[in-house]
Amino acid sequence: MSFQINVQPSRHQFWAEAGETILDAALRHGLAMPYGCRDGACGACRGKVLEGEIDHGKARPHALSDEDRAAGFALFCCATAHGDLTIESKEVRSLKDIPVKTLPARVERLTRAAPDVMVVELKLPANERLQFLAGQYIDILLKDGKRRAFSLANAPHDDASLQLHIRHIPGGQFTGHVFSAMAERDILRFNGPHGSFYLREDSPKPMLLVAGGTGFAPIKAIVEHAIAEESRRPTDIYWGGRRRADLYLARLGEQWAAEHPNIRFVPVLSDATGEDAWDGRTGFVHRAAMQDFPDLSGHQVYVCGAPAMVAAAKADFVAKCKLPEGEFFSDAFDFAKDGSSKPPDQAC
């Protein structure tokens, strides 16, 4: 049995299954309501039930008093619907709505996606969740006080664990540890979320997404969030690498395109050899996109990868393809060895 949930003042609607918390249902539909612990203890998800009946679940008394309940307030991370509801809740739509946290995390899974790319999945404590916008990053905190920044590759609704795509950089202090010594169940500390590279959900414009190498990580988050929101915006994804192995999740891109008519996926190799048996697009990834989209005046563009690629894409898209400069959003991965933390992702 499903119940319709109407949200005020946004007038958004979504459906919740019987026994499913209101927050879980909202996140499943790509609706970003505020939350913190997801365990009924912190009160960050507090809102008001305007019409309908709920079960308050395991909401703790210190976070939701009897007086609060009598006044119609609820913790949406615990509350479940007994029928159709109208609720009042804030929605997370900008950076200012999201708190930055420092949290521990356990290494849940390590997967070698390519010879030099590790997919790292981090599990948060049971009473903690990290709220973020699709495309943002976190800083891994090292014991010597240095930081390493990595994009979150999972969409915000899929927050049971955090996924990072880490490329091995020769001589890199942290990436060397990831590939040679890190083990499942290791404990890390991180701070986040950070960054102004995130999906602008209020725009109806077609999206061009361009990734180089592990720049695919935040692009993946953006695409999966758009899918969860049931977005119908035309979305063209161009992912570039030197060799076939660099496109370590190409099948996922192909799956998106096969299952969603508004999504198109174009892999591009710059240095393919006979071993790659490649008959697809070749050259610089942003130039492949330019060939297909000589006029970007009506688009919104997201680019993530090496600084030189990002800079070239911006210059060419704006000067040659008529892209409004305000519709270009980017994150440049700067592989630094000095231990500094900086807005560009993927410092080694």
C-alpha cells in the first residue's frame, strides 16, 4: 500500500510505502529534506504534519517532546504514514542549507575498478548520516594534519555508505596507502561536504556532462541523483580516458542510456592502441562534445577532470560554442603532492 505525501510550501509530492519512513521515501524520490542522524535523536529532520495521521516511531523524547507531538510536529526520519499526508518541511536546495561535519568512517569495501583506480566505500556510524549535494566532495583527514579531497560518487539519497573513486598517483602519500596497505574495516576521519560543483536542479536546460578519468565520480553522482528525481532533462555524458581501462565503469554509462531515453553516453579515448580494440570516438573528450554540440547557447554544462582539460573546455565552449559563462560549472582535479587541501578534487 502506498500513501501520497504532499509537501508545503514547495508543493512537491511523493509516495511512501506502508512502514517506510517519510524521510526515506522522500530521499528515494530525489527530494532533499534536511536530516542528520536518521535515528530520531538529533531533530534535524523535524517538520510538521498539517493533515493526516502518522506513527512517530522511535523519535526520542529529548528531540520530540509530548508537547511537540500534540502540536503536530514530527521527526520525519522516524515517522511513518497511516494514510495520505500533507506535511510542512524545509528542503535542501543550496550550500547554506547543509552543515559541514567531521565524522569517522569504516572502510566497508575496496574494489579495484582499473589497474590504477580503487573504488572505496565508507560506512558511517549507525547514528550518523552525511547530507550533501550531488557533485560535492569530502576531505579525508590524515594523521599528520594534512587533507586529501575526493568527490562523492554516490547520489545523496543513497547515503548508507559513501563511495570514492581514487586513482593511484606514483609517489602519492595517501593513494599509495590506499593501494598497498588499506584494508576493509580500517577507520578514517573526514570533513565535509565541500564544494560548489553540484547539480543545479532549478534549471530546465539540457545538460552536457564532461568527465576526464576519475572526474567521472561526481558526474556519476549527478546522473544518479537526476534519475532518482525522475528528471526528463536531456542529458549527454562524455567520458574521456587515454585507454579503454580508464573508463572503468563504462557499462554503467551504457546502462543509463539504455534505460533512460533522455540520457546519452559517449565514451572517448585519446590514446587508443590496437590492444584496446576501439572503434568508438577518439581525441580530446571536450572536442568530441563540441563536434556534436556546436551551439551550447541553450545548455548547462558540468565538467570535471584535470585542470588543463577543464580550462580548455571552458575556453572553447564559451568562445566557440556560445555557452553562457554562467552556465559552466566545473571541478578541476589537482593531483598535488604537497599535502595541501584545495577545492579541486583528488589530491593524492
